[in-house]
Amino acid sequence: MGSDPISSDVRARLTGSIPAGAGVCVGFSGGLDSTVLLDLLGEIAPETGHKVVALHVHHGLSPNADTWVKFCERFCANHGIALTIERVRVDADSPQGLESAARMARYAAYCARPEPYIALAHHLDDQAETVLFQLLRGTGLKGIAAMPELRPLMGKIVFRPLLVHSRAQLRVYAEGRGLRWIEDESNARTQHDRNFLRHELAPLLDARFPQWQDSLARFARHAGTAGELLDALATVDGVPARAGEAFPLSQALTGERRANALRAFLARNAVAMPSEALLAEMSRQLFEARDDARVRIDHAGVAIVRHKGAARVERGLGASTGSARTAQWRVDWRQESDVDLGPERGSVHFEAAVGEGIAVESGGDWYFSPRRGGETIRLAAGQPTRTLKNLLQEREMPVWQRDEFPLLFHGERLVWVPGVGIAAEYACKSGEKGVCPSWRMAGKAPLC
């Protein structure tokens, strides 16, 4: 086996990419591709010092699924490889489609494994099909770059050592080793897009362009390199490397560099990429706005906002199309120490104090609700009553944050605003018992 070209190549990739002693979990469906991969790694690992196990994800979508489990169990028992069977539930009505839902379920099972490396059997044909599929979808460079040999995924590293080998080469290897495998009947159904490309289009390309898989794979590598260069340019243009940080918007950038920077900014914040037309409109609003302009763009469940010349991605603020935060809401307070304001609104904690905080009157109607407009508050005796809008502006509170504050009312009177203060008429006097409130949102510092 050692002289086999596939075996020698996989050995070199394994030892070059994964440290000896590391655990490797092979995604094992029982089909040709994963059977070859598990056979290869099962033979190589004892010599290289790697620890190889297998995981079979039981989707329950095929009437033959239980038969596949038995095949995988026999194969692993014969090869002395530990096997785990993971049963998952796939939403057949998922808006992403059945194929995508099944893939997401598999990857969730892979990421739950203790092994740091997940080995998958994607090969040259898969790579070429992916590039072709992404081109037909009109994706960008990241999509066209297709599958890398090593890819971080939720704390794991996905390892694909077969990407340079074709399905035909894998079959030759399997037959030479006397391996058996199972055939998934769903792979023949051309209503699935990838199967259509594989069964209807690929044979035509094979006949006219015999090296089309190699050409598309090479194109994917070039696209990946170009994508890395554009990503580096976005960093030069001010896009922060970490999610959640502000992106300074430079009007000196050309239109193409603005679009590239904005794409990188959205990608680094894990925001779904907009259409070309929407991206252009986002770029216009964010980059060309006046310095004091208030810009908020709702997209894909987040708000992209501009404040003081920089863009941020804010989550959980609610889009204008109907989130809980844009609607009016109310949560009563019965003087308990902790109040849960509901999904995406955080909670308020009251700490007992003396001589500070709110002097709570017994009885009355105490409750939390959002801004409705026109609220006023006097923060200290002898000071004038101010509008809440002006107080928030003075504190340079971004406009998109102002509407998320839970305000504490007593009847119709505004008592407390997080980050602003307590109304003077409700403030504790020296020696008087009170409570100090603080508003807490996940991932943010408490506001008192």
C-alpha cells in the first residue's frame, strides 16, 4: 500500500498538516469516497502516530439508513477503528433545502466531537462541481475558491486530503484494495442541483473538455489567492480584523475599494452577503453620509449603523420589519431584585443600598418600557427638566442604541434611564434605604 500514489500523497498531507498524536475523526458515510479515506487513514495512522476514529451520521432520510449503519459497523470492526453512530433530525421543510439542512446537521455532529481534526472525503470532482455550482449562483471570490484542504470550523479543523484526486482514481484504489461500499440511492436523483451537474452536465464536459475538473480546481486556487489579497487590502483600508469592532469609513476610498472593504466587514461579522445592488446602496449611504448623519440599514437580521464616521454591526436591535424591540412592550416591576425583560432586551438587577439609588415608594404602578418620544427627566434638585432625547445626544449615545434602553416608570413619571441617571424626586436621601439598578445585556458592560 505504501507505494500507491494516493496513499503516499495522503500520508504526506497528514504528517504535514496534523501533529503526531492528534485525534482525527473521519466522517464516514459508507460510500466510496469516505470508505477510501477511512481505509487510507486507518492504515497510515499507526505509522504516523495519529489517532483515527470514525463518525457515521444517521440522517434517517433513506429507508436503507439502518442497513448503512450495519455496513459501517462491520467495516470499522474489521479495520479495528472505533466508530460512533450519531442520529440527527433533519428538517425536510427547511427553507435552505433538504441537502443544505442535512449538511448542517452533519457539520453540527462533527463539531461536537472531542477530536480537534475532522477528515472529510471531498475529492477533485466535488471541488470542480462546487466551483461550477457557485459560478452558476453568481457568488463572489470566496465562493468560487471552493473548498480548502484545511479549514477552521467552530473550534475544529476540517482536513480534506483527497481534493487533488478524482472519483475515478478513488474507485481504482478501492477496487485494488478489494473494498466494498454502499450506494446512496439519493445520489441518482437529478432534482438535486449537485446531482444534476454530476449526472447531466459533467458527462458532456468530460466528452468535450476532458481536463475540466483540473481546470476548475486550478481556477479555484487562483480565486482563493485573489480573495486573500483583497481581504488584506480591506485591512489596509481600515476594516477591523475582529467582529464587533467599529470600521472607520474613509471617503478617500474609490468605489471599488469601498465595496471590497464593506464585503470584508460584513464577512468578518458573519453577516450574509447582500446582492450587488444592495451592497452598492449600503456603500453609498455609509460612505457618503454627512458626518452628523444618522444611518441605519437593516439587513439579514442585523443593523448596519453609522455613528461618528464609523460603521458597526449591531445585533438584536430589531429590524424595521417587525422585531420585538421596535414594537411597544411593558414589563411590570414588583420590587424584586432581578427583572427579566424578555428576549433580546436583557435584564435589570437591583442592588440594596443606603443613601443612594432609587427610594422606592410602596404601591403604585412600576414598570419598564421603551422610549415613546417626548420623555423628560430632572436629574438633580435645582437643575432644569431636560428632554431625554437631548440628554442622550449629549452623552453621544448612538441613535440605534437609544431605542433599546428599558426605561423605568412609576405611573407616567420617568424614574430611571440606564447610563443617564435617576430622576431627582426619586433619588435616595442620606441614610435612606434604596436600590441601585443596573441594566445588563449579553456581551455588553452593565449600565447603571
